[in-house]
Amino acid sequence: MKKLILLLAIAGFFMQAQAQKLVAKDVPTAVTAAFYKANPTIKDVEWSKNGINYVAGYDAEKAEISITYDASGKLINTKMKIVTSALPAPVMEYVKTNYKEDEVKKAFKITDED
């Protein structure tokens, strides 16, 4: 489980690094409709494309959030930036044990469609 959380965080970082920015009109209607149906109060959204998927990024209550959809509007995952002090103790223990010379600078909570 610990390895899975770390792996998901690393994968999320690389997914964001490869994203290309889009204007809203270039995002499929099914995607924007799914986003606004689930988030009707969000107004300032930055759209990007990551591979074949579309990502809506926004700030909410001091948290950076990105939601990934496929082209049909199906939710793939949600990623929320969290403070490193909010990481569970076992995760920090794993990092300190296996990555002694490194420190955690960023952390994300990633929830997939399942």
C-alpha cells in the first residue's frame, strides 16, 4: 500500500509535466459538461491535455486540484495537492527508510475512478 501511494504520487507528477495547455473551446463538450455538472461553482479552470485525456485544474480552498477525464467525459482520477505534514506516518516512515538522502517537498492525494 505504501509503495502504491508513492508510485501514484510520482506518476501524477510526470503526468502533469507532460500536459499541454488548452483553451476551453478545444475541450470536448462531454468533458466540460461532466466537469461543470460535478463542479457547478468552479469558474476559473485551466484546461490541459495529457496524452489522450483532458485535465481540469483549479484552486479551491487553498488547495490545488486537477481532475482528469477521458474524451467521452468519464472521470479518470482526481488529484489534490496536500501539505507534506498531512501524509500518514507510515508513508513518511517509508520515505525516510528508503530515501534517506531525499526529502518530501510536494505531496498529492490521488483518487482514481474506482
